[in-house]
Amino acid sequence: NRSLNNNNNNNTECDVTLMVLNTGTKYVTFVLETLKQNEEFDSHARSFIINDNPSSRSKYKWIGNTRFENELLEPGGYSSYNLKALFNQPGIYNLNRYRFIVQTHSNDINSIKKTNPSKIFFFPTQHLIVVGTNSNSSLSSTSS
């Protein structure tokens, strides 16, 4: 879900709603955080790295609340997170720039332990947005 606003500095802000669903049969706790412009997931190393020459599709900033900690989802539960992206020029950008640090627990809420091992998740699909000029602002997206 997205909405587009132009501000006075020729920057374009985009409200993004990210929905998270626990499809499992156990409780999960997690941290959701957005990536900085120079952070990316290296699929060969299977880890996040700093890239001094990031892709043009990642040259935007997440602004406002960019980290959600100690989130809890029951089995089958879902939650939504309001994010905001700031673009300083027209272009095509990949909005799928965040990571999850997840702990799986039992199906009993009273047995949640912060000592359970964490797994870091990144989703390699792209969710693209097209940002136009002020006189021709456009908002469209596609997943690939």
C-alpha cells in the first residue's frame, strides 16, 4: 500500500504500509528494520554488506520510524507497519529494503524466551516504484 506526496524541496515522500503475517503454528518475536542506502543483501555471501557504490534503485532514504523491536505475532497473526520513503529525484526504486530478525517460540505465549536463537531474513523479490518529476509525478509499482 503506497501514497505519494511532493514536498517543497523537490523531494517526494511515499507512505508505505508493510504487512507481516505469521503463517506458522508457533509464536514469533522479531525486529523489523529498514536498510540504509549503502546496505544490501549479498546472495552469494548470504549476509548483509555495506556497498560503497549502491544500485540506483536503492538511492532513497527511509525516514521516520525505521526500526520496530520486540514485536510479537501469535500463530496466524498479522501486523502492519507504516514506513515512509524519501526520494530526491525521479527514477525507479526497489522498496523491498528491510530485514527481519526472527525468533521462533512454542505455541504457548508463557514460554517465550529471549534466549532462543535468531534467524535473519531478507526477501529477494523486488517491489518497484516509479517516481516522476513534480510536473509529472507518478506512482506505480510492480513486484518481480
